[in-house]
Amino acid sequence: MRPLHLHFFLVLTVWTAACQFIAPDPGAGDPVLASVYSKKLYLSDLEGIFPPECTREDSTRIISNFTSRWTQEQVFLNEAEKHVPADLKIEQLLKKYKESLIGLNFQQKLIEQNLDSMVSEQELRDFYEKNKDQYQLETSIIRCYFVKIPANIDEMRRAREWWDDLEKNNNKKRLAGLADKYNGIYHLEDSVWHNFSDIEALFPKDRISARNWSRNERLSISDAEFQYFFKVLELVSTRENAPFSYVAEKAKLIILNKRKNKLVEEFKTKLYETELRKNNVKIHIQ
């Protein structure tokens, strides 16, 4: 067993070095935190994982957790190495993995530096018109205002007044604040689409259904526990084409992904043709 004063000295040394991390001087020694067979974990291996101004308790916890994970991983890895198939070409796999990482890293930088990430409203609408048949809904969707609060609160009169005049005097914020106060539920963003079944589930059973609601149609009902306020902004039924606002964000991602692929392929082609002209690419088979 390590003497108590030596154990304390090691912990103190590790904590001091961790919270004011300076690469250990090879001549002064680098504390060994753990060892598994012939492998050792040194304090210097933990460089960069400590947050600024960490306390002694923080440092001790971080070192302990890291060391525990490292030792478990090394034991597992040691066992795995015993079962490596004879025909597994590790060096070849590592080479391919390295080449893949290098290529992906450069591709990411190429995209960050050259991709035009602006997608105009017209470009989105053109994409939507050409592809809207591919966005047929599998379930009804709805944009709506919805508030569910306890039925017997003192502020119910005010809540009704705010609901009746949602667009004025920050009444949406007031209703949202009231719902938060009583752990209620609210949806008061007019641009957000919901699955109708998700909204239906917020009501008492069988109180609403995905019928043909009119735009701006309202409903105010209550039961023994809750008051429900509901206003339809737009409803699109199952098997209809999804509206533009519902697919716009998805369309933007598809357009940008196509741009990325085109950017990378065009760069590869130009680079290859340049190196061909410079005679840096030679094909030795016919």
C-alpha cells in the first residue's frame, strides 16, 4: 500500500498541474495515473480536458472519470487484440481510414469557404412547385393557437379577454406567462406546423377531430379540470400536398446539399484536369 503522505502528495501534484496545466518537464517526471499491462496513462495525456478555474473537487472528479474510462477501454482493447483475425489487414484499413479523414476534412473546408448558403424565396418556391407531388401528407397537419390552463384560476376572466384579442397588447405573451405559471400548455407561434393528432391528444377524448375546420375558427371549452382555447390558422388533410411553408426548410436542405455535391465535384474535375496538363497524373495501362 502506498504511504498516506505519498498518496496525498501525488493527488496534490496532479490537481495543481491539471488546473494550471503546463506540459510536465520530462526531466522532472510525468505522474503516472494508471497502467494496464504495458500501457500507461500519464498526466500529460489529459492536457486540454480541464475547464478554466476548476476546483480541486472538479479536477479530482475529471481525473477519476477519465482514468476509469481509460482503464476499462484498455482492458477491452487488449482482449480484442487477442481475437484479431489473421486475414484482417489493419495497416490497409488504417491507410484507407486516414485517407478518408483527410479527404473529408478538406472537403469541409472547401464547402465552408466557397458554398453560397443563401437560398432565395423564389428558388425555394420553384423547387416546391416542381416537387410538391412528392410531399403528400401521411397525416393531417395544422397551424393553430392553443392554450390549456386550469379551469378554476383567479385570472380566468383576464385569460378570456387576452384570448379574445390575441393580436394586441402582448396578449400572446401574457397567456404564455399564465400557462407557465400554472404548468399549462400553449402553442402560440403562427408559423409552426403540428400533427393534428398531437393537438387532438391535448383535448378531452373525442372533443375534436380532423374535420374541415375553417380558417380562424375558434373553440373554447372546459371540463372539471381545464379550460381549453383553440383557434385554427390552417389545416391540411391527409393525402393532400404539404403546403410550401411546411416543406420550405426541408427544401432548403436539399438545395444546399445539391450545391455542396456540385461544388465538390466541379472542384475535383478542375483539379484533376489541371494536374493532367501538368503531367502530374500518368496512366500506365491502356
